[in-house]
Amino acid sequence: MTLDQDALLDGLTDAQREAVTHLDGPALVLAGPGSGKTRVITRRIAWLVSLGIPAWQILAVTFTNKAAREMRERVEHLLPPDLPGRRGLTVATFHGFCARLLRDHASAAGIDADYSIYDSADQIAAMKRALEDVGLDPSNWPPRSMLGIVSGAKNALQSPEDFQRDASDFHSRTAAKAYTAYQKILEKNHAVDFDDLLRLVAGMLKRDGEVRGALQDRFRYVLIDEYQDTNHAQFVIAGAIAASHGNIFVVGDPDQSIYAWRGADIRNILDFEETHPGARIIPLGQNFRSTGHIVQASAGLIACNRRRKAKDLSTDLEDGEKVRIVRLSDEHDEAKHVVDHLRRLADEEGVPWRSMAVLYRVNALSRVLEDQLRREGVPYVIARGTAFYDRKEIRDALAYLRMLANPADDVAFRRIVNVPTRGIGESTIKRVEAAAAAQGRSLSEACGDESLLGDVATRSRKAVLGFARLVADWRREVAAGDSTGFGDLVSRVLRESGLERPEGQFESEEERQRQANLAELVSAAADFVPPSLADGTDGTVPMGVALREYLESVALVSDADAIDAEQGAVTLMTLHAAKGLEFHAVAVIGVEDGLLPHSRARESEIELEEERRLCFVGMTRAERDLLVTSASVRTVRGMRQAAIKSQFLEEIPDEHCERRDFADRWGDGDDDFGGGGDGRHIEYDDDPGDGLAAAFRPGTAVRHPLFGLGVVSAFMPRGRVHSVIVDFKVVGRKTLVLEYAKLQRVEF
């Protein structure tokens, strides 16, 4: 059977066709927001197969499991089941692909094939231990900060020795000590972190010509999505695999490069032609997602950046509504305005909640918005990444599985050796650790060797040996079984470990929730299809392989993967987390100097441009409706502070936006699209006795000799004196005793 090439090109623009049909040599596709880049990549893969290139010679790499899954499913749909050469396509994330390479070439990479992948919590635990080992106080050298430095070093392909050699001041020399100790802990536990997956593969490809040659022969066509987000290690890996044939096809947009803080290097895409001479450049500027005013408003903003590759952004959709740029008095008015706007879209236009999102630069901005959403009864969800797998009971369960997969993983073993409590106290664990260290053995091995437990009390010794026997039984099942029994294995471990308890023993609603989570983990394990079988291969794989691949799939889940597009709720998330997503209606809040752009960008043009790209990414998530807000006053650490509008707001072309300022309550009050009122006035009974309640009712404009102009928010009768709450234009909210405040009514 052959593939209909005309059908593959059907419905594509001229630029998309040019990208899809490009065959040999390097190519850079500049894919603007909503320009159909996934469609181009998947059609190109199918096009290559239609030319007789076997799918197993094609490597497609992206950044999230969700994107890889979508890409794989689209290609499967394009290729008929009986098409020759359709099997063996590799579509993966960078980290997933490297994890597979390290399993296949562990010896060449210099690691054990049964290594564990440490997630962020494991890394923090290891770094805490490393700091203790080198005598550093975690309060002065925070583990997260130290891990950030180590991550940067690993992304730059620096070993602990390299980093120590380049350390030139006290801070970097101290960080080098922590890096060295941290890496020793990983190596002792046969573990790697996310950055090691890339670093070890990049190093292996540099020094091992045999492995490099095998990969170059295997993958004759390399496709990379989101190329603007690649770091130095990923750049080296992709370049090494494509070096012999030059068939590297990258898709990305420098205007959407927003991850420099985690190692992404925009120079990889800006300098692509220099790195790959003769490269073909194909711009995709037509936006199929957003209406005209949104496209042109965002295009006008991003044009202010210098470090970019210019491309014409356009759309064939109607102009639609102009971008609404609104300034409110404070964060409470901002939240009310946003929620009122979203509710109006739901009630009057029938837009479902799941098609709306509120984006912000920093997580702290969500609190007031959450309060308002709850008051208004609007369902919402905060995208926080891998929430399910962050729950303690799930992390404990995964530690049991990690310990089974990797007997040398002392961190996992130590976490669960007394969880739930089984009579193995901290002093016992320390004695076993000392005995294991003296013999150069893992904790798991030491617990099963009675000769090493002489210093342990009899009762504790029995508990330790009993647990070791239980672990040994589980490991025998892993060694003897295959992937069809993986769900049963997880169920057995949860039950026999004591994590899972009979329903009659549930003591609280919280315990019921925890047990429900563990039950869901068993369901997830039972439904798990190992990636090695994902291409439709019949049969099974050994249980140990299924276990390792499951743990890899869990460890490599990212923020974007955790977002359920089908939930009937407004999504709240950071601008960074929103990349790659789209919604009918988007509100970008807190667009103020110090927030967006972030305060740290004030002294750096490079960082300012990244902040502008971040704003651009947020705006281009909107399909039909875009609201951008700022506040005149915002509470910071309990203090109300004046806020300055972001310069980005002035860079948006006036012809594509409507601007409204409700921060000045003494204006004409015209509100063309609602939600501009304060909405927070407290209702109190009037005091008819003295007429003050009528004179200073909520909404009355007043002047104070010290605080200036304000608006009465509430009147409170209190016996012989009366108080008012006044929101002043400059100093914010004050509570005053009316008889002594010398307030004057102001008539407009």
C-alpha cells in the first residue's frame, strides 16, 4: 500500500507545504503562535515515510509528554496500518529519549543500567545530605538555590571537577563543594537527576565514536520541536546525531523563548544558520488561532524586541474584539473586574469555563483572584504541575517501587523503611547505615544480612529482617513476572507494605482521600503500557522493564502535562506554564512595572526582552477574547503600594486595543464592558438620628486635609461617634472617626 501524497499536502498553506516537503539538509521553520507547527511536523514525518524512508530512521523530539503523545497519535492517524515502513518511529521528549539511550548504552555512559531518576523532592533530600556532608548550613546555603546552580552547571556540561576548576569566588567555590558532594550521593545510589540525563548522553556522544556512529546511522532524519527552548546540552545532543548527514529540521519561534532561567539558550535558534551553513529558513506567520486584533496587538508588542527573527504575523480570521486594556484601583477591583468579565462571557455568550484562563507572572497574584472566584461561585483549577504525584502517600508508594527497581537506591529505601511505622526507628536506621557504609553495601542489602545487625536491638532486628524478607519476595516477583502483572505487583506492594488499609480502618475523610489516591495509583499501573510496546508490538516485556519505564514516565511528567483541558473550570496559571496552550478567552493580570516586566529585568535589556516575550506568549494564548489588566495600588507584604503601569501596555498599538482606566474613581464612571465598580462596599444600617449616614453614604466623594481625595466605602454608627472607611486616591484605605476627621464632601 502507498500513501496519498496529495492528501498529506491538502489544506496546507504554501509555507507549510514548503516545510513539509523539504527533504535533505538543515532547515529552520520559524513558527509563530497558532501557525500549525505540530501539523507541519506530523505531515513531514508522514511525507518522509511516503518517500520510502522507514519510520525507524526518523527521530522527533519535543519537550512535554503531552506534545509527544499528540504528535505520535497524529502520525499514527496519517499512516495506514498496513503501510510498509511505518513501524519503529521514535517520538519522545528530550529527557525521555536520553533516559532510553542511557538504558541501552549504560556502560558507554559510565553508569549502572538499573539507575533511578531522582525527582525534585529526591534531589532536595540528596542536596540536604550533601550540605551536611561538607559542613554547610542549609539556612545560609538553601538546597533549592544550590540545586539551581548545579543545574546550570550540568546544562553547560560542566562536571563537578570542571565547575570547581572554574570557581573564582567564595560563593562559587562553596557551591562547587556542594555539587561534588551531591554528585557523590547520586553515584552511590546509582541515581541521576533530570540534568544528568542530558549531560551524560551529551558526554557519551562526544567521546564514544561507536555509539555516536550507531545513532547517526539509525536516525537519518532529526526533527526538533520548540527549538528555541533547547539548552546547551540538548543542542550538543541534536547536533551530534545529525552531524554525519546534516538532516536536522527544527521548528521554533525566538519570540516565544521564555525559559532562559532554566537553561534555554535563545542563541541556538538565532544562530542556526551560522551553526548549519546553507540552512533553509521557512517562516510560518499565519495564525490560525487568534482573531485579527489579538494577532496585531501582540505583533506590535514583540516588534519592540531587537534579538529576534522578523516575520509577518497575520490571520485570515475576522478582526474580532479589540484587546481590552484596563487599569483598576487595586488588586481587589482587578479580581472583581476579571471575574465579572468571565461570568459575562459564560452567561451571555455561552463560553464554557474550561475555555477561559487567567495568567499571571508570579503565583502570589492568584490569591485575591481565588477569593473572588470562590465568592462568585466560579469553578477554577490552578495548574500546579504534577499534583497527584506530589501527594505524600503517592510519593511513598513510588519510593517503594523505585527501591524495587534499583536495589542501590538508599534514598528511596530510607524513605519507606519505617513507612508506615513498623518498629524501625531512626537510631536503628543509623546503625544499619553505618554497617552498610563499612561494608560498601546498600541499605537494602544490609537489612537482609543478620550478621551486620549485631548492634541492633532484638525487637528492631526482627522488624528489619522481616521487612527485608518482604522486599526480597517482591523482587522475586519482579524478576519472574512480565508486564501483564504490573498492576497486581503495585497492588501487592501497597497492601503488604501497609500503605493500603482495609476500608473499615479508615479513621477520617482525609484517610479516605489518601486511600482513594492509592487505589487510583493501582489503576494507573494496571492501565500502563510500556513505551517499548507503544508502537503496537504484540506480547509483553519483563516486569523489571515495565517497572523502570513506569517510574520514568512518572518522573518525566511536566507542568503542561498536568493540565486537563476537559475540566469545566477556569484555569489559573503562570505565564510560563501557559506556553503551548490556547483558550477562547484569556485575562493577563498584574501587567505592572516590577511584575511584568519583573523587577530583576530593569537593569538588563536581555532580560527585559525575555519579559516582553513572556507577555507576548500570554497574549497569544487567546483565541477570541483578550483582557489585560493592571492595578493602581497593590498590596505587597501587607503594605499598600502605588503601582506603575508596565511599559508593555504602551507598546501595544492603539488601533488594536480599547483602553479604560477605572483607577480614578473621580472620572466619568463610563464602563463600556462592565465590572469597573468597586464591588467591595460593606453594607451597614444607616443612622437616621443625626443625618451623617445620609451625608456620608458609600460612594460619596470626600476630601481630607492630609490624605486628599477619597471615596467613602462604608459608614459605621458606633454609639455617640461614627466611623467611615474611606478609600483615598493616594494613600489607600483608612478608617476615620467622622466627628474628628474634618472630612468635606466633594461635589462633581
